[in-house]
Amino acid sequence: MQRLLIVSLAGAVFAGPAAAQSLQVNYPGDASMDCAAITAEVTRMDQFVLAANAQASKAEGQAQGANLGAAVAVQGMLRTGLLARVPGAGQFANQAANAARQRAEQVKAQAAADIQTASTRKALLSGLYSGKACDMAPVPASPLG
């Protein structure tokens, strides 16, 4: 039972999220975007921020799960006497939990950087939107032609 817990704990530590997509503040075609494209891109930035927050929350949950798993594993090894018979078993469980915490911190730092980039891009897009007078009501055509 303890071996299964330690193996599953190690698997959770080393299974990282898929590579995140790269985001830039501006792209060469930004200035030529129309109002609808700007609005769609702002929506995409909002979704990007939500995804980054979800990824950070998931990493934090995995780290908390690893901490709990390590504590349970060490307690189980203490109660069964396995900790005395297998030197380093408790240390391995604690190292796995520490690795999960470090990975969670890395993911949270990357998510914060991604959110900052998305927010800056959204501000740039808002400037483009205003500069193109997208928020202005269209002027009705003159009946005199």
C-alpha cells in the first residue's frame, strides 16, 4: 500500500501540464485589425487569463495533495515499522512533496507572467479600439447622398 502511494505521488510530481502557448504583447498585424477582430482578440485575452489562473490553481492543488500524500505515507511507514526497516523511505516521500511544491511555484510564477502579458496586450488592444473609433456609433448615411 505504501509503495503504491509513493509511486503515485512521484507520478503526480513528474507529470507536468502541457507546454503553454507563447503570448506576446503585440503582433505585426495588430494595427490592421478591424473592430470585430480587436473585440475577438480581447475576448481571447480574457480566456487566456482564465486558463492561466486555472493552471496555477491546479498546480497548487497538486502540491497540497503531494504534501498530504507524503504525510500519510510517512505516518503509515512509522506505524508499520517500515520506516525503520527501509532507510530513506520517509526522505523520498518528503522530497517528492518538496518537488511538487517547487513545481507549483514555477507554474504560478509563469501564470503570473502570462497574466501580466495578457493584461498589457488587452490595454494595447483597447487603445487600438478607441483609436479606430470602434466605440462610436456609426454615423447614419445622409439621405441627400
